[in-house]
Amino acid sequence: MKLFQYNKDDVKKTLDMAWPAILESFFAAFAGLVDSLMVSSMGSYAVAAVGLTTQPKFVGLSLFIAANVSISALVARRKGQGKREEANQIFSTFLVFIVVMAIAVSVLMVALADPIIRLCGSEELTHDSAVLYFRIIMGGMIFNCVQMGINSAQRGAGNTRITMRTNLVSNTVNILFNYLLIGGHFGFPALGIRGAALATVLGTVVSSVMSVMSVWKDDNFVSIPYIIKERIRPAMEALKNIIKVGYSVFAEQILMRIGFMLTAIMAANQGTAAMAAHQVGMNIMGLSFSFGDGLQATAVALIGFSLGAKEPERARQYGKTCRMIGTVISVALAVIYFFGARALMELFFVEEEIVEIGIDIMHIIIFVVILQIAQVIYMGCLRGAGDTLYTAIASTISVTLVRTLGSYFFGYVLNLGIAGIWVGVIADQLSRFLFASIRFRRGKWTEIRI
């Protein structure tokens, strides 16, 4: 991969848009890592308990993640076409949809928290703490859904710096209240795992307020005052557009989360020590994902602009540029993880047994990160063009089948335990990389209309 093959202006424009999106995603993942670090002060059981809630939480958020992909792609395409009124009609419809659905899903998840956590493989040591954490997080999910939705629309319009500031403040609030509420400092009560959950919700409350304020400006491409002034109302046609782009992403998210949950259950069955190390490994992998996610958000916007302006070759070039930047980042991360594995794990655990398990996981993550960032960027390019059915099929096959079967085979049949389960993660990432890279290179995604 030679740098001189890339247009300097394209690289500069991509980096200018990408770095706020990467920082936003990075700090969100970093806050999750700090959550685990602060919770680890209560013992490895607490880390494992929080880990048990991760996959069911994302099952609950699946509908909103799908809707966010839709709004980002549609706003980017309408901006490229210069259709501001249509973009805002889609945005207003989207806001009504996510508020109504967030309330419904929140009530359902809180009511079913106990059986959901039991299904995820909780043990007597972790069950009650996990249920408590899950109920608080899902009880406040409406704030998370609102901020994610508005930020996705802003990214589609190219406003990545606004969403970066929103998430940076949100995660700072989360970490601050983690410190105040988990152990009890400066007169605040020591609430333990309840405090960690409340801190997360408080962070999303702040971010949702900031997100709403970010679209409360008349000159923004997506703007609530503009919607009010022009009397733009939610419309069935706009909802159909959101569903058209998002339905396959929703199916993808649900089926993927089933795969992720099955892997998490296998990890939980390895015991509390293995589950605790697994959770930290997932948090660290989340840091790696954040770089790909930021570049993916950039690719969605730039490709949407280019295809909206009927410049498919430019869309391809932006995709390649994002991929090149991602490769440089993934190599740097692999080096850091190789040499820093022990130091990272010793931040969380004093038990040598758990540290050793964690080091084995870190050495596997080195291979995961190379594939992960590349496939996330390619998948983002395809989703940004509206090729969501293909990405749904590819992700479902990779996560639900390849990852699950691979983890079971290496973890149980070959008896490699938690390390074998993570080899299944490599198999999943390789599968998604092959699906996405082949599709991207064929170029048919540039011809899709949304």
C-alpha cells in the first residue's frame, strides 16, 4: 500500500473529518474500559457481572443502531443532492420513531432483566449485581437513543466535531461520577455497581441534552428550528425510506447479537476468572474498534456526498483512503498490544491467574485488530451507499455461524478454553473482511439508489 497512490487533498479531507469521529468513538470505548477498571476495585466478580450485561444491552439497542445507519446514510445522500427539506423531513420522522420505540424497549428490558441475565450464563456470584446494573442502564436508555440518533444525523451531514464534543463531555461525566459513586468520594454515597450504572446514565443524559442543542441552530443542515419554521412534519414516505435502508441492518444486528451472546455465554461458562479477563479483552477490542468506527462514519458521509453528487469514482477513492489510514492505525495498535499486554491486564487484576488468561487474549487480539479495522471500514463504505442487505447477510454468516461454531470448536472440541473462544473471534473477523473487501472491489455498491 503506497501513500503516493492517494490524492493528498482526499487524504487531508478524510483526516479532517475522521479525527473528531475517531476521538468520539475512542472516548466512548475508553469510558467503557474505565468503567471496568473502576468496577474492578470491587473484585473480579463485578467486572464479570458488568460483562454479562453487554450483549443483552446491545440486543435492546439493535433497532436504534439500524435506524442510526439509515439516518446517517440518508442525510449524507440528501446533502450531496442539495435536498435540505427532504433531509429534515426524514430527520423529524426519525426523532419521533426513536423516542416512541425507546420507551417501549426500555420498559420491556427492565421487566425481563432477571431471565435475560440468567440466560446469559450468570452465576450465583454475579447474577444479582448484573440484574441491578442492567435494569438501571436499560431504564435510562432513551437518553442514549436520542443522543446516538442525533449524532448519527450530524455525522451524515459531515458535522463530526459536534458529535465529538458531545461524547467527550458525556464520557467525562461518566468517569467523574464513576469515581464519586462507586467508592463514595467527596460526600457522595458508595453505591458500588449501582453507582457505575447511574454514572453511565448521567453521562447519556448530558450527551442527549447537548445533542438536542447541536441541532437547535437554524443554519445547520439538519435543524429543529428549520423544521419548525418550514412546518415540516413527519411523513410515512420518510419512514419508508428509513425502514428501506435500515430493516436489513436491524435483522443483521439481532442475528449478530445472538452470535455475540452465544460467545459470551461460552466465556461465562469458563468461570468467573475467565469471564472477567474476557470482559477486559472485549473492552480493549472496543478501543480498537473505535478507530475503525470513526473512519466508518467518515466513509459513510464522504461516500454519501459523492454518490449524491453522482461521482462514483470519487466515492471509491474515499473508501480506499479510509482503508489506508485504518491500516496504519491497526499496525500501530498491534505493536502496542504485543508489548503492553501484561501491563494492561495488571491495571485491572492482581490475581496472576486472571492476568495470564488476559495476556493470552491480548496476543489473539493482535490478529483481530488488523482484520477488524479493515472490515469495519469496508462495511461502512457499503452501508453508506445503501448496500445494507449484503452487509446484513455477510455479518450474519460471519458472527452468528462462523464465530459461534469457531468458538465452540476451538474452545470446547479442541479444549483450548477461553483462548479457543477468541480464536473463533479471529475466524469471524476474517470472514467479514473477505465478504466486505470483495464486495467493495467489485464496485456495484456505487449504483444503488436510496
